[in-house]
Amino acid sequence: MTPLFSYFLQGSMVTAIFLLFYKLLLRRDTFFKWSRWYFITAVVLSFIIPVIDLSFLLQSTASETTIIHFIPDLSFSNATHSGSLWNDFLRSLFFAGMIMMFVRLMMQLKALAVLRKNKIIYRQKEFCIVELNENVNPFSFFSEIYVNPGLHTEAELEEIIRHEQFHIHQKHTFDILLGEVLTIVFWFNPFAWLLKNELKQNLEFLTDKLVLATGIDAKHYQYNLLKVSGLQNNIAAANHFHFFKTEKQNYYDEQKTNPSLPGSKIFAAGTGGSCAADGFQQPQRNDAGIYKSCSN
């Protein structure tokens, strides 16, 4: 197996293992802040673990090494040539997919720039509000909030902007882009896409928890989320004002924290994921309206 294919395989395994541990141990908890750092760790380790040389953990005995040196080379030139062509094809396929996914992200950012062009922008100290005319779901990107005020009442606008403010203060755009990079590199891995979706969903849960902690009525807030969820989402690499039906319904109805200890679960899941992923590594060969207070 070539180093490139080994990297992709091991990185995919790391992603799958972290996703599995999250599903088994953390998904039912309401410690969304802890889960956020779990996802960041999972994504970063998916890139790092495959390039770490852990061969010293899997050292062979001297006798085994000696035997390997005396194994004759029984490969045939035709088989080697065929294998080389196959490897070249797969390598080209992997990089072609990565280029396509990168272009897809660039097109989304270009669509955001077009959406922002010639719009009225209300600037405040910590964020800006871009007033849209299009019928799109409110969202934020870095320090900017995009919303069409004509689609919402003043009370709804207040809740929407408060929601997106927490996205901005928590710098959730970096998490979203990190998830996008994961699916660019591991575009062929379904577990990478599932992990990215769980990451986004957890950010929405975390933001909703922060918003509700300010004293907003949970039922009214849930109604506004449901109302806005019918609008289209044009920019995937952004924090949208979302409603996840089943999970959020349970969250709003219960409004209580799971009594289990978050730190112990995160540590168990992270350690287990890392160790299990390390186990797949092979030893390396030596040769291998609210706008009134705003101003333009």
C-alpha cells in the first residue's frame, strides 16, 4: 500500500471511530460545549494521526526482521506495471475529487459575495447586519449576520439576531470551515460527511442553549425556528438559523442537563478513538428592526 492510500485509509478510520464513539457516548447528552471540542479534536486528529510514525510501538523482534530480509522477490514485472497503473488511477481520482470539493466551496463563497453585493449594511461594534432582499434562511458568516427583515416580525428579528450573535461570539464559522476541509480531503468517506453534519447540529444546539439562557420563552423560540426552517439555505459554509425536529423537540421539552459527567465521557471517547485509530497504523518501512440603534 502506497503512503498516500495509507494516509487516506487511516484518516478515514480515525473519523469513523470518533463518530462511533460520539454516537454511543455523547449524542444524548446536553453538554454541547464539550462536544464542540470533541468534534474539533476528531477533525484535527483525522489529519494528524495518519502522519505520526508509531512504528516504535509495533517493533518487530530481530529474528523476524532477519527472516523478512531473506524473503525472495517473487513479483512479476507485468503485475507490478498493472499495480502501478491502478495506483496512478486511484491517485488521480482522489485528487480530482478533492479539487471538485474545493471548487464547490469556492463557489459557495463566491455566491456569498454576490449575495452581499450592493446590500445595506448596518454596522455595530462587534458585528454587522447585512439586509437582504432574497427569501433565504437567516445566517451568519464570521462577524456578519445576513437576514431579510421583510420576512420577519420585530420580535422574530430580535431572536434571530441574538441567535446569530452567539454564533459570532463563539466563532463557530471556524468550526464550520474545519468541517468543510474534512470533507474536501476525505470526500469519499461517508463518515466524514456524517461527522460534519453532527458538528453543525451540535453548534446549533449549543447556540440555542445560550439563547434560552437569556430568558427567552422556549416555546416561542421553537415556533420561530420552525417558521424560518422552510426558507432555503444558499450557503452551506455558514451558521444557519436551523430547526432539527426530533432532537430539538426533545431538548426544548426536557430543558434539563444530563447528570452524567461530561469530562469523563469526552476523555473516554477521545482516548478510545485515538487508541483504536493508532491500532490500525502499520509500522513504517525505512524506505517508505432592531436596526434603529445601528448606523450605516
